[in-house]
Amino acid sequence: MKINGEEIIPVDTEEIFSLEQAALYFAYNNLKSDIEEINDVITEIEDLRIKEIEIEDVSSEMVNVVKKLVKSYIFFGSSNMKKELDKKTILYNSVLESEYSVSGKYKDYNLFARIDRIDILEEDVMFDIDKRKNELKPAEKFEKTALSIIDYKNSRSFQSEQLLFYYYILLSNPDWEKKMEEKSIFLSFLPMKEKDIGKKDALKWFKIENNHVYIKYAGNSNSYNQISLKEFERWFDEVINAIKNAEFYPVFIDDGSKLKLRFLDYLKMKEYSVQNSAEKYYTCGGGYNPNGKDNKCEYYRLCSILGWGKYINLKNREYLKSQSKSK
């Protein structure tokens, strides 16, 4: 260590030629070690403080979510309904399974899933035709045992195919096939943040009954589309075959025959009226995504290099652009 250009504290022990230099050398290095140790402790305390704050925030969110869902679990009324909420609400009776691992089979494929929760309900929802609009709407609840398969969500987005995938795994399991026999199955998404629950303070849900899935229309409509589960099987087969044949393409390729859509977008392409799930897609450089995250395509770096040579022109998927403009 130098002061005014003069060496005061030796750099190492080879430069020590007096007791004074030795005392300065060891005092300085011990002090330096103590300071580094103190800084490590301070950093650790700050990290713990941040974690404590995060835990407090999550706990507070969870308490609010649980309180509201105890009062309103599955709601099937219109969004502006304020009176007689109990007539349009189904509550769960008990938790059948939690953090449940199960294996099953789909055609020639062995499948495995870890399901967040499965609940038992003592009521079901009956659908009826609205003759004025010629649309299918939930009319009333009635006493009948049903099941609810729940996936916890940390955002507003949800992946419909995930819960349908769980349903098929359970259905292929002999024990669960008996438990599910002649019962309606609700596929339910439970947001873990209070701000994502929505005005109705209830789960986002689909319903499976008699080999059909009931999916809500887009927007504030309270109408539902009754869709054969064969549609999901066709979509699932296409995805499995694409994976099996290693059909992976950079997202800049806008060829509809190569693009594998999410299940709800697949249904929209087939002109079904279904809700938007704000499901995640990858774009070239991240850019716009319904869930607000910046997700780059796995081919982005390679395509960027090719783009410099003007061999290809990078672009985002057209339907994603149109979604962005409509927001």
C-alpha cells in the first residue's frame, strides 16, 4: 500500500524488513479480511430481509385468495350479477388429492403428471339453450357429485391443454376411471395472486361431461361452446406426431401447416367461439407476448446470424402482431 507514492505497507511477506512493517502488514490484512467478512454478513442479512418481505407478500396474497375462494369457488352467472350469488355458485366439499402424482397411458404413450389438487363437489352445473340467442348457457345448479381438477397459476394466462392432458391421464388409470365414472369433471385454474382472480372472485373453469368439453365464449359473454373431446385428441395427435418426427421450426416461418397452435387457438382456427387464454408463444426476438414476458425463440441466435447475410428476413408471427394491435 502506497501513500504519496511511498510504499508504507508491504505487498507480501518477502518485502518485510522490520517489526514495524510486519505489524502494519498483518494488521492491514486482518482488517481487510474482517471487512470482507462483515460485507458478506451484511449481504446475507439483506438477502434474508428481501426473502422475508417476499414471503410476507405471498402469504398475504394467499390469505386473500383462500378467503375469497371459500365463498365463491365455481361461479356460472354473468359478470354484472350482484344479487343471488349463492344460486350461481358451487363450493367445493373436500380436497380429494393434493400435489398428486399419477401415471397413465394415451394410445401407445406412457404419460405422467403431477396434479396440484383434485376436489370433490356435491353440486353440478346444468346447461340450457338460450332460445333468443340460440346459445348454450349455464342455467342452474343441482345436487350431484362432481370432481374438480385444479392447476395453480401465477399469472392471468392458463394453458387449457395442460388440464385436458391431466384428465386423459386420470381417465386411462383404472382406479380413477371408476372414480370419474358418470361424473362431471371441472377443469379449474386457480390464480395465486389476488389481482389475477378477476371480478367474480372465482376459478376459471371448463367442464367435461359425456365426452364433450364446455368452453366459455370470448369476452364478457356467459355463453359456452359444447365441443367434442375428439377435437382435443386430434390436436394432441398432431402435436405428438410433430415431436416424434422432430418437426421443429423457427418462429419466423409463417407457414400454417408447420405452425402448431395452442388448443384454444386451434379451435378458433376451426371457427369455434371460445375464450382467449392469453397463452404463451415464442416470437423471434421476444417482443410481444400475451403474458408480457420476453421469450426468444430457441433459433433466434442462429437466425440472427443468417439475417446478417440477408439469407432470411426475421419477423414475428402475423397472428401475434394482430393480437398486439387489438390490445
